[in-house]
Amino acid sequence: MITLFTVPRNFKDSVGIRQLNGIRSWKEIMPNCEVIIFGNEEGSEQVCRQLGLRQVKDIEVNEYGTPKFDFIFNTAQEIATYDYVCFNNPDIILLDDFRKSVGIVIKEKKCMLIGNRLDIDLQSEIDFDSNWQKNITDYAINTGKWKGRSGSDYFLFKKGMVRDFPPFLVGRPGYDTWLMNYGWKNGFKLIDGTKSVLCLHQNHDYSHVKNSRKKDYHGPEADYNKAVAEEA
């Protein structure tokens, strides 16, 4: 089994709906997986109690309150119960094909599973008591749009493999490219799960990003991540 770790925002309104859709999907397809929530945003403690998740409340953040990736990745690998860990954004919906791919990956040595995402518009809670996987798959295939190379939202690897993680900021660009480059430089077998794993990302705006430009994640924090990537 694996440990998934993530850094959610608050669990209010549409943000909370998207995050619950994502996190609940992980527990539905892998009931015995461990999920670690980093941070203590509004509603997170209640969600952890409800779904049986672990929570690390005290995390390192910058002056805007944005979590730091080096703390997240280092801590997750230190405290994870299982040998394989997976960082995943909380608004990502996973299906049985991910679970099946995990079973293949953990038989490999020194590998990392990555993959691109399919963007979908979903504003309502998933009815997990229904035939939800077929329903969401049909909807996604008919309406979704592939993000392409810049849309890698999950990274599965054996804990302890990713060291010296730079001080990237969560939710800003740069960290995903660094992770893949790190894998290449260190001889990881990078497995592209795009064709076998339907990774569904629920579209959202970037109104939470402080001092953003272009109405998305671009701004001083994105500039910071870019500088970190250039130095890493």
C-alpha cells in the first residue's frame, strides 16, 4: 500500500467540494491507503476526523502564508507509514486505473510514476454511492481537455529517493519540472502513466494567489519559484 500526501486550502464552498471529491476518490479506490494532510486550514481537522486521515498542522510557510515544498516533501518521507509515497494535489480525482498502476510500479526499483491530467469542470459533490467511476469517466472524456506536458499533478516514488528538495512554494510553477529532471539526473526509471491513468483535475480560479498577475498563479511567488528552479 502507499501513503499519499497533499496540501489543501480551506474546505469552504467550491474549494472544499473539489478537494473532498479528490481526497475521497483516493480513499474509495484504495481504502487502506494512508493520506497525510499538511496544514491546518479551515475545515481540515474535521475532514481528517471524518475520513480517517493524518494531519500535520504546523508547517513552514512564507510571508504570504504559502506552504514550502521542501518541508512538505522531507516530512512526508520521514513520517510515511508505507514505503511508497505519492504527492498529489487535493483537487485531483483518481480512479481504479491508478491503483492498478501502483501495483506495477512498486515492483520496480528506483522508479517514479508521473502523468498528465485531464481538466474538467465539476462544481458538485460526487455521489460515491453511485456508479461514480463510470459516470465521471464518461463526463471527463466527453468534456475534458488535456493539459499537456505542464499538467503533471501526481508523483509516486519510494520514500527516501527524493532528497535535497529545493524551497519551492506549493501551488506555484516549477517544482514538477524539477522533480522530473531530478529523476533523470539520478537514474530513476520515469514511468509516464498518462495513457494508463486517467488523472482528473477539477478546474478552478487563482483568486487565492497573493499579488497575482494575468488572473492566474503568475506573480511574485511564481517569480520566486522560477529563481529557485534556475539555482537548483
